[in-house]
Amino acid sequence: MTAIPRIAEGSAATGGSVRRRRRRSRGRPVWEEPPTTAGLMAKGGTLCLVLVIILLPIYAIVLTSFSTQGAVNNAGNGLVLWPHGLTLNNYKLIIGGGVVARALVISLAITAVGTAISLAITILAAYGLSRADSFGHKTILWTMLITMFFSGGIIPLFLVVSALGGYDAYWSLILPSAVSVFNIIVMRSFFASAAAEVIESARIDGAGDWTILRRIVLPMSKAVTAVIALFYAVGYWNSWFNIMLFMPADSQKWPLQMVLYTYVTEGSSMAGSGTSNVGQYLGRQQIATVSLQMAVVVLTLVPIVIAYPFAQRHFTKGVLLGAIKG
Amino acid sequence: MSTEVARRPQAADAGRDGGRGRQGARPARARWRARLRRDRSLILMTLPALVLLLIFGYAPMLGLVMAFQDYNVYSGFLHSPWVGVANFQQLFTDPGFWRALTNTVVLFSIQLALFFPVPIALAILFDSMLSRRLRGLIQSVASLPHFFSWVLVITIFEQMLGGAGVLPAFLRQHGITNPVDVMTDPGTFKFLVSAQLIWKETGWSTIVFMAALAAISPTLYEAAAVDGAGRWRRLRHITLPGLKAITILLLILQLGYALTFGFEQMLIQLGAVGNSAGQVLTTFSYEYGIVQGNFSYGAAAGLFLGFTSVILIVAANKVAHLFGQDGLYRR
């Protein structure tokens, strides 16, 4: 109502270009003043800056990983910023064998197995706790919640895992961190709210809990499952400290992040020289170049960048569920 | 459909009756047995999670008794000699511990001051964009580093800012002969840590603020505009108050984790920057306990850390409740 005179005002001020301008900026409410040129430039500049800060390093790393030794030398033994002398050799060397190729397979396997285990445990626990009147659910829930507030810390955990034979065993990278109570709570609150009606009516119709979970709850919670699965997968793929803690000794058994870490620590202790011992991890001496190192970096990036667009549209839902119900 | 609707209240009643037993028609024991039988598959479902938490969550908590022992691997928890609070006495007189505590507090404060406002500002900027597609695109790009590991983020920083990195090379080309290596310089480390966090988490953190911004009623803005408030006054009197609740909540929750923040980030860079600048309480506990094998001393530092963190979290939630927020848990 009050907006009508504002349109008239606006059109008087901006003259003949009103039609075009209004079509272009469909979303702007009529009462809002058109942006100033300086404001638009500041805004655009900031957004471009954000994009550059995030994307420039990624671009330079990917480009360097495809560059020849000559191009790297030209860039002062650092990252290559302009395409010049491209090659696939770095990747051929890595895929050809050695510790990096093995680490890649190990990382993928741990991520796949770990995510499957975590997701199964989380869904079961979340459903098991989702009924408001079920026997013992408060006790069980509190038992779980306490671990979110207080933990024994690194050293007792290390001793417990070692006592169970977990030192240098792959299960030590999965089982101790397999359960995220936070994710259980997020999922439980979804089952207890969004799915509650359907679950209740299925129960009245005589369906057992296992049937309800498999036939009704799982098909209708694909979005939340996808988000939780992604969180777990990213967690396993990115985890580094538990390797450092439980299997630091045998480089033949390392996942990718640990190989990358070894490179980082060497890179910083040899700052300025730009060379490193990645060749040793490839099982061949004398081929350690910045471009090979960057190829290792790209390998740790690729799965995340591939998975990202698929899960991305569910993020807001996942984050907000966590923020509100956590 | 109609039968379902008709039957649901009965079932709900039965459930409530089973739960509270206010009629008391059956003896109490039979009632909880019946509930146990009815819900046994639900309890069974929680078992895998419960077992893992008992082994990897509760067993280490019990293991903390070693903080009061002179633990050695051959004697175990049961036969290691008890030393009372000797480990803590040693801890509180250890200059290394106080340095780690100071570093923790300083690094956390700088990080909070530098990092916290950035996602809010960026969220307001995103929110002012009219093109949804462009906004979505930029937001996705900005959130991407959230999914990178700390090892990866620090590698990227090393390659861009470190000794042989892009920025120093650029500076050298332009006449600055000996630029500071920010990756290893103890003085710049405080800010480097914050810069890394900003690069990694800003985009992701905007999501929560964007949701809060979307919840502000457009009629407020319209009414203010009609009353003659310009865009800066609308920002100050509508947008910022609209973000107040979520900001206080997140700030308080952050404070709860003041002592345990950034463990991996610090540990990865500890070697490069040195103990005096980079040692925090979490890495201190790890260094003494695991690296040097002084399990009891490391566990004592860990117990101090865990205990203080619980106090901080509870206190933070108390403050959140004072502000009328739910916090991590409700009152």
C-alpha cells in the first residue's frame, strides 16, 4: 500500500531507465533505494576478493601439479601461476606405485568402511532413542551425552586402544571415532519430529521397529542421511591426528593425510629450499619436485571437490538442525 | 485413514499409561517388564553405539586415575604406585605448563577477536545480494575450505606465504630482499593461526548467520524505510539486533571450548614455530604423555584440561541461560 508512491518517486528520479532497471533487479523490494555506484563497487570488490583468496591457491596448486620441472624452476621453485610447460608425468609417477598410491587406496578404504560403520551405528542409535516413551531411553541418552562434555583425554585413550591391540592396526583409525554423539542427536531429533507421525501410525498398524526403520524411516530421511554420511566421510578422509597417535611408525601403512603431513613438516623445516623427500615416499629417489608434492595435495582435494556439489544443497538443513537441536 | 485416526489416541493413552502407570492396575514390576519387552529392539539398536562409547569414552575416563599414580606400562592401572597429587604439584610449578596456558589464552583471544566478526560481516554482504544464483555460487566457493583437512590448509598456507611461497617470491621480485617467513616466525604466528581459521571456516560459518538474517521480517525493513531510515540506519537498528541472539549464543559456546581449540592446527605447526610460541595445553599434554612417554604427567595435564573445560562449558551455558538462550542444553 505505502509502497505505491515510492515507485512513482523512484521512477521520477531515475527517469526512462526504470523498466530496464526493475527487470534486472527483480529481487529488490520497491521501498529500497537503488544502490550507489561506490557501494556496488565496494561490494563487488569484496566478493571478488573472497573468491580470489579461496580459489587462487587451489588454482596454483592444481596448475603446479600439472607442470614440468622447467616451469617450476621458472617460478623460482615455487607454485606456478601461469600455464607453461604442462605434463601428466607427475600423476603417472604417483599412480605408478609407491607409498602415495598405496596411501590413496588406504585412505579410500578407511573412508568407505568407516563411513558405512558410523552411519549404520548412528542411524540405529538415533532410531532407538527417538521414541519419547521408550524404556530406558533417558538413561541411554545421558550416558551418551556425558561423553560430549567430558573425555578422558588423549593419553588414557591411547593406553586403552593399545591394550586392546589397536596400535598399528587399522581399526584404531575407525572404531574410537566411529560414534559422533552430536550426529546421533541431530538424526534423533529428525526422527522424533519429522518422522514421528508416520512411525506412530506404522506401529499402530502392527509393524515392528526393524521393519519401520528399514521400510519407512530410511526412505524418508535420505536428505539428513546424506548430510550425516558426508560429515562422517569428510571426517575419516581428513583425520590425521589418530594416525599420528595410533600408527605413526610404519610409513608403508599410512593413509594419505599422514604422507601429506610428513611433506608439510619437511617443507617448513627446509623453508626456502623448495625440495623435499617426497621422492622417498614414491620409492624413487631424485624425483622430488614441488609439482609432485602438489600432485599429492590435489589427490587429497579431489574426493572432497567431487562429493561437494552433491551434498551441498543439503548443508543448510544439516547445519541448522545441528545448530538448533544441538 | 479413519480407523487410524480413531485408534491413535487409544494407543497414545496406552503408551502413556505404560510409562507412568497412574492407574496402577498391574504391579509395577510387570509394567516395566512389559515395557522392556515392548522396546527391546529399540534398546538393542542403541547397543553398538553404547558399547563403543563405553570402551572409547568411559574406559579412558576411568583411566584418568593414572593422573594420581606413577603409571608404568608393566604394572598397569591396578598395580602402579599411588602418588596422590604429586603430578599436579609438579604441573603447577612447571614453567612449560604456564607458558602453554598463557599461549592458549592469548591465541584464543586473538582468534576470537579476529575471526568472530568476519562471518557476520560476510553474511550481511551475502544477504544484501539480489541474485540468488550468484550468492549461492559464491557461498559454495567460500564454504569449500571447511571440508579441507588441517594438514591440507597448512600446506596451502605454506605454499602461498611460507619461505618458498608465492607471496615472498612476489615480494622479492619487487625489491623487498628478506621478507619475514610468516610460517616460522613466532611473532606472526598468533595472527597466522587466526588467518588460517578465517580462510577455512568463514564461508561455512556464514550459513547460521544467513538463516538468522532470513528470519528477520521484511516488513521491519519496509516500515523503517518508509519512515525515512537509510540503509546504514536499517543495518544498525534492524539487521544487527536481529543477529544479536545467535551471536551471543555462538560466542558463549566458543568460550566453552576456549582451552581445547585448534589442537591439530597447533600440533602440525608446532615443529616449525617452536614451543615458546605454539605450545598450547592440548599439545602440552600430548607432548609429555605420548611423545616423552610420561603417561601420568600428560594425563594430569589432560585431567586439568578436561575438568576446566567442563566448568567452562557449564558456566558458558549458565551465561547463555541468563541471556534467555537455550545454549547447548536447556535449563
